[in-house]
Amino acid sequence: MLYIKAPAKINLTLDVLYKRPDHYHEVDMIMTTIDLSDRIGLEARQDGVIKIISADRFVPSDERNFAYQAAKLVQDTYKIKEGVSITIDKEIPIAAGLAGGSSDAAATLRGLNELWNLNLTIDELAELGAQIGSDVPFCVYGGTARATGHGEKIEELPTPPNCWIVLAKPKIGVSTADVYGGLRLDGVVHPNTAKAIEAIDNKDYEALCKSLGNVLENVTLKLHPEVSMIKEQMYRLGADAVLMSGSGPTVFGLVDSEARTARIYNGLRGFCDEVYTVRLLGERNTLA
Ligand SMILES: C[C@](O)(CO)[C@H](O)COP(=O)(O)OP(=O)(O)OC[C@H]1O[C@@H](n2ccc(N)nc2=O)[C@H](O)[C@@H]1O
Ligand SMILES: Nc1ncnc2c1ncn2[C@@H]1O[C@H](COP(=O)(O)OP(=O)(O)OP(=O)(O)O)[C@@H](O)[C@H]1O
């Protein structure tokens, strides 16, 4: 069995520039991987079948699974006769704004490149990934990056200043399409992406904290007031900066002291089931 780690991402910034004539929005965002990961196991099979195995009953076991779609895309594109059993050990909360399904697809692409001896470059894997979902190319590379276009154009960035990250996910799932659909661009406050990149370049933690921003936040906050409540609690408990990731509903807080991280974690556990303390995973992926 070949095992590949599939880490979650958070959006340090998420700006939307305009609505495109296709069903996408033009975005400009900074994403970074965190050490909360699913584990993907790949085992070759000779019968041509793609089989998804997961103990988590919320993970689809058919062609709706992004890892399945990744394997099918590779089979069809490169006329592969072999099949694969894909085991998904799920740690990343589902429909959380943490790109769990996208990361599973990306890990499957990287793994199949090895299992089926495809010799594709990481750029070619990312291009394939864009056919599955907007977040998949970033997940193929990992690390930290600026993503533009509908999310598929990736420019590597240095690792952000070191800190702890507390994640809290309220008990609701959010549809990304609904959140983009509810966005009204007139009057939105755009994050300053250039300033955030400068803060990352300079490893300036305080400047990074000041430049976080996500234009989708207000849409999700209006739909789900419990997200606002978690944001307020995180601030009250002492996080240096607090933001919703992606289309939500997961909220993350940046903290530069271990003691404060523990206090925030313990304080949030009181009223939120899914709370995690994680670190940034600075490194970019090499091929699996
Ligand atoms: C919110 C983010 O997770 C931030 O990283 C991404 O922008 C969304 O990435 P994703 O979940 O991989 O999104 P996709 O599966 O490609 O698209 C789901 C739906 O979200 C909307 N969508 C997505 C990306 C984008 N740039 N504009 C959009 O309007 C579209 O309605 C699309 O049909
Ligand atoms: N491998 C997978 N793991 C989890 N969910 C999956 C997977 N494949 C498909 N899905 C479906 O995708 C939907 C979104 O789940 P996912 O966890 O990827 O959302 P997300 O983290 O909010 O994504 P993003 O941050 O990219 O918008 C779920 O409703 C789920 O049924």
C-alpha cells in the first residue's frame, strides 16, 4: 500500500475581483497548508475498478468522491487499464472550508503518478487537478501560495511567520456555491493582498495578523450567526487575529504563544465540538 498525506488548507486572504461569464469568480487569495491531514492509501488492482474505502460514513464512496474523480481522470487521460483501491482515513472535517476533498484528490493524483509510473511533473498534476476543482491545484503543490484565476493559477510564497493556529468548526456544513452565489461585490472591503505578501516575505507576524481578510466571510456570517459567535469567542480568549477559512464555516485564530493557544483551545471546547490546535506546514510537496 502506498500512503500519501493530504493536508488541509486555510485562506489567509480571500479576495474576489469580479464575477466571470462562466460560473466562477475571479479570485486573489493566499493559502497555506496546516498539519491537519487525511491519509490516502493506494493499492493497485488489475480489474480496472476504482474503489473508495472509508470508515467515515459522510465520505461518498462513488463517483462523487473527489479522489475517485482524480483516479478516473488519470485513467481516461492516459488510457490506464489498471484500477486502484483508495482508502481514505478522514481527519479533516467535511464541508468545512478546509479543502478536505480537494486535498484527497491532489494526494491521489500525486500517488497515482508513482503507482502507475506516469512520470508527470507536478505542474502537469496541478493542471489535471484544475479539472476536478478550483482548490485542487494548490493542494497538489501544498506549502504557501497566492492563487489567482478561479484558484488554479499558483505562485509559490515563502513560509509565513511561525505561529499556532486554533481551528473551530461549528456543527454546520456550508455549500461553497451558495456562498459565492450570495456575494454582492458593491461595498465589500477587499483585503490588502500585497500587504499580506509583504508581511509573509518579511516574516512579520504582527503585520500578517493585520492583513488577514476574506470577502466571503460576511455572506456566511449572515447565513450562520454561530460563526460570528465563534469569532467573538476567539478574540475574547486572546487570539491575535481571527478569520473564517474559505467559504466557511471553520474559523481560525493565529496565536504566537503556546500558553494562550492552550487557553483559547480549552475555552472553545466548552461550546464547540470540533476544535483543533495545529501548526503551519511550511514545506511544499515534492512528488509522492
Ligand atoms: C472557497 C475556496 O475554497 C477558497 O479556497 C475556493 O474558492 C473554492 O474552491 P472549490 O471548493 O474547489 O470550488 P469548485 O469545486 O471549483 O467550485 C464550486 C462552486 O463554487 C463557486 N466558485 C468556486 C470558485 C471560484 N473561483 N468562483 C466560484 O464562483 C462556483 O459556483 C462553483 O461551481
Ligand atoms: N474525499 C472527500 N472527502 C470529503 N468530502 C468529499 C470528498 N469527495 C467529495 N466530497 C464531497 O464534497 C463536499 C465538500 O467537502 P469538502 O470537505 O471538500 O469541503 P470544503 O473543505 O468546504 O471544500 P473547499 O474548502 O474546497 O470549499 C462534501 O459535501 C462531500 O460530500
